[in-house]
Amino acid sequence: YSIYLDISHVLNLFILFTRAYLSASKRFVEGDVEVGVAGRSFMITGANSGIGRATAMAIAMRGGIVHMVCRNKDKAEEARADIVKETGNKEIYVHILDLSDTKKVWEFAEGFKKKYKTLNVLINNAGSIICQREINPDGIEKGFATNVLGVYILTKSLIPLLEKSPDPRVITVSSGGMLAQKLRTGNLKSERGHYDAALVYAQHKRQQVVITEQMAKTNSNIHFSVMHPGWVDTPAVANTMPDFYRSMKGSLRSPEQGADTVVWLAVSEAATKNPSGRFYHDRRMVSTHLPLAWTHSSPLEEQKLMHLLEDMAKMFQPQ
């Protein structure tokens, strides 16, 4: 098991590096993303830095209405000003939300539905690696609250608005680290055993893939997708994995390269010709498991995750 995991990680890293992106980009059809999206509305979580900011910039350049959902107001407003200045697009709106605060996620989504008549694309980009286990005011581990339960609640609550909008899409930014994780439906809040931040985060990213697959089955009017961007030079990587960042800095992808497949999934006609609920890397559908992997889970286990999330979500839903 450990030997297989080590080998698979090494192979996976080669796939994720910048050189792999440069090679993959030679087969990209540039016309796919050379489109105008004026009048279409995009919500991007974690939009003030890294992949989220690069995505917001790319969509703003194409004329889209951008709703930046961010935790830090000052950083969000600064990013918004840069995007408006760079693109000339003033339809960029900042919304302040901490996705780790479960009740606030519900409140935000319900409020958004009342204020806005359309949402064409939801991009679940925000993610959090919590180095030491912390809990939110509701007693839920913050990483799980942000990466899994927050994504579930935000998406579930906005589905009625998405369904009313033309060509609706939901895109979730996962991570290649999930390839070494089998779905776990026990200990969701990381209450038992040793807390390993990297493994917990990778498990959350596996759970995001399962959520995407399951939601695609029950919401056929919306095109769902999930992707991994490769190893990207972002503040999150620099701050949470400093040793890795220092050793790999020269090989990391730029935020724009990391965002490329997100933008392609969000704006291109080609993306929606593929089946809903699939996993992508460099604009191509890829397997959610490595060859000969032990990471497959049963349909029963996947449905169990969805039931557990639904039960948890209902506990915090505004009455």
C-alpha cells in the first residue's frame, strides 16, 4: 500500500507540473474560450487571490457579471478594483462570507436568491487547509465546514436559482491529492485519531468529487463538473505548505494556468457537450482514480455521504 501510494504520488506530481500544462495546452482549442459572456452571471468563492482571482479576471474580460464571494473585505475590495481597472468591466460585486461559518452560508445563499434573479454559473473555488484542528461556532471542524459542508449547502441552496437561469453550470475546484484517498464517511469532523492536515484536506477533496457526481445524478438540468488545477503558485500553497513551496516554486503553475480549465468549464460550449458530473484536468475528462487503485467506494457509501451532509445541513438551515 505505502509503496503504491509513494509511486502514485510521484507519477501524479509529474502530471501536475507546469511542463505538463505547456504540453497539454498545445491541444487546446483556443476558440473554446474566445467567447463573450455579457449578461451571464458567475459566482466565484475565494475570488480575491490565486485561482479564484485569475478566474474572476478571465470572466470579467469576457464581459461576465462576477459575484466575488470572499472572507476578507479589504483583500476582496482590492482585488475587485484591480479587476475593474484591468478589464473595464464594472459589473463586479463583492460579497463577504466565511464559508467555515455554516449558518452564515445558508443565510448568504438564501439572501442572494432573494436579491438576484439569475445565476448561470457557480464556481466552488474556495478551499482551506487547517494546519491544526479548529472548530467553528457550531462545533464543526473548520476545514470540513469550508471544503465540504459549505460547498454542499451553497450549491444545494442555489440550485433553484441556477435551474431558472439559461445554461446553468456548477464547477468545483478539487485537488489531485484526492486521488490517493478513498471516500470516508466516518469521522467527518476529524474528532478521532491523529489530525493530519494534508490527509484531511485530500479527503475533503475526494468528498467534493463524490458530491459533484451525486448532485449531477439528481439535478439533470444543471451541468456539474469538478477539476484539479495542478500544483499552482498561490498564497494558499505558500502559506500552508512552505517547505513544499520553496522546493517546487520553479515548477509550479501560474494562477492563470491553474484557472484555465475552470474558465473553459465555465464559458465554453465544448464543456457542456461532455456528460455532467465528470472530473477534469487540463480541459480533458480524466479518471477519479489512479490505475489499479484501492480508492473506489461503493454506491451505498457515496449515498451515505450525501445523507449525512443533508442531515447536517438541515440542522443549520434558517427556519
